Amino acid sequence: MPREEQTYQFCPDESKYEKLAKIGQGTFGEVFKARDKKTKNVVAMKKVLMENEKEGFPITALREIKILQVLKNDNIVNLLEICRAKATPYNRYKTTVYLVFEFCEHDLAGLLSNPQVKFSLAEIKKVMQQLLNGLYYIHSNKILHRDMKAANILITKTGKLKLADFGLARAFSDKINRYTNRVVTLWYRPPELLLGERNYSPAIDLWGAGCIMAEMWTRSPIMQGNTEQHQLTLISQLCGSIASEVWPGVEKLEYFTKIDFPKGQKRKVKERLHGYVKDQWALDLLDKLLCLDPSKRANADEALNHDFFWVDPLPQELNLMLSRHSKSMFEYLAPPRRRVPINQQQQQQQGAVRPAPHNPDQHVERIF
């Protein structure tokens, strides 16, 4: 597959854009909805934090730009240009840099936080098909995303899905490597990373895809751990005990003997999710994505070929459903959500109120 790098237009003055609203906030910085004053085109501007300017341009931003130069696909967010704000007394004489992206009206976490937004089974299939298409493309180009979560899945008003936030992404090779395992938001972090694996594969992104797929029905992250040990406990309770019988070689991982997680747990992925997910093909694909052993976890190509996508109802475009909602929905703009008792959640198969903010650093109830 040819990989042609794009050279970005560099805009030396951010004043060409008019900021309209703040739509995101995180460790990476802030994201604004903005409009080009001349063309009137709406864009998203991601502010690059320059706290340690003496150390140069942040490596995460450099990596994100470099990766997005290579990745050009309908299901990957498009970086339009790089823009610099001039140093002034207002910004303490610091240079501010913005990455300017195409604007997408929603993120998946924002849509799922709104009980008025209801996805049909065919529409859930379309979301997951596009998400897996994006993962197939980046993995084919030897890129790991490393931060799969609902808030990083953007959706346009016409229903086009875009993988976004490549700040933690990196290239990988088939050789033995030692990458950092301090990646992926805790609630979506796969068991191999939690156990200290540093020679990991695209399977880490497929675990996140499985968590996101389940969330299309539960409307809330399915495993909301407070610590890495707690997250492993929740994984064991859902996916069965972590042991060499189901995952050969797991005992060699750095933290396997250092963390005390439940023994004798049976695998209950289908059983636990059945109350939400009525489609048997969906349950089967979830079971294959939430596989403890990364070498046995379905890859993007296998997932796209799963019968879930090829039996009725077939994947259906999202534009009609989204046309009923005129306001943008982003996790950052979603109102705080009240907690819903577990038994009450089980009565709310579609349109459920999410029980807690989408914040893995906050103590929350878990779904199961």
C-alpha cells in the first residue's frame, strides 16, 4: 500500500480563524470549533500544550503530525494545516501552536450520553463497520492507535465515522519491541498492558473496539476500574480468570505474580451482556474481541468478515437518524449524568442514561 506523505500548509497567524466554542479538554490541551474568516469553512482547532517550550515542540504532537501525514482514509480524521499564534503579552509571550482538523459534529461518547439518541441494530453495525475499517487501515500501515475510547471516535452529521486523537499513536514493526505500556485510557486498557506487556500488537486496539461495541448497547463503559488492579479484577469477572490454561505464556508477564486478581472465575461475556445485546451474532463478535489472549483476539480483518455484518439487518447509514438532532454532541459538552441503579439499567436497553461521567480517574459504579 503506497504511503505518500502530505506537506501541510503552515499558517503563521491564528487570526485567520474565529473561535466559536470550546468542544474538548484533556491532558493534550483544548479543542475549539472555529471558522475560517475568509472561506467560512468550519474547522476544529486542537491547541498544542507548550508548557516546556525550552525542551522544544512536544514529541506527542510531532508524532501525531507525522502519522497523520501518512494516514489518509475516509475513516481517519483529516489534518488540514498547522497554525501558530504569535507571542503576545496576552499569552505571556509564549508561542501557541494549533493543529487544524476537519470539523466533525459529534463524538461517540457525546451521542451515547444523550438518551434521545437511539441507535438501531443496523446503525450500530454501521458504526462498528466504519470503526473497524479505520483500524484495518491504520494497522495495515503499521500504526497503533493506543487510545481507543468512545470520546476519540468522531462522527459527522452525515454519519461518517473518523478515528481521532493520534497523540498516543506510534508506528510498530514485527520485530521484538519494548514500547511503553502506560497507554490507553484505563477503562479500555487490555489485560496484556495491565500485566506489563511491552512487546504488544494491534490487538490492543481491538480490545478497545470490543469495549466500545458493548458500550453501543450499555450506553456506559462496561468496566470502570479505579486502579489497574481493580481493572484487572473487572476483566477477570467478565472474561474469566487470567491463567496460562486460557492464555499460554501469560505467567511470564512482569506483573502476573505481583497482582492479586480473582481465581476460578468463569468466562461470562455473553451471559453478562445478553441483557443488553439481544443479537446472537453481536454477542459472538464481542466474545472474539474481548479475548484475554491477544494472539487469539480477532483482528480488524477477521472482525469485518464476521457474520454480524453480513446477516439482516445489514449496516445502515446514520444520516437519517442524525438528521433528527441539530445540536452537536461531544463528551465535553454533555451534562453530568446521574447514576442509575444496576437493576434499573437492565430495564433500559436502548436510550439508557449513562450512570457516570466518562472519566476513568473518577470513582464510579460499574455496569455489572
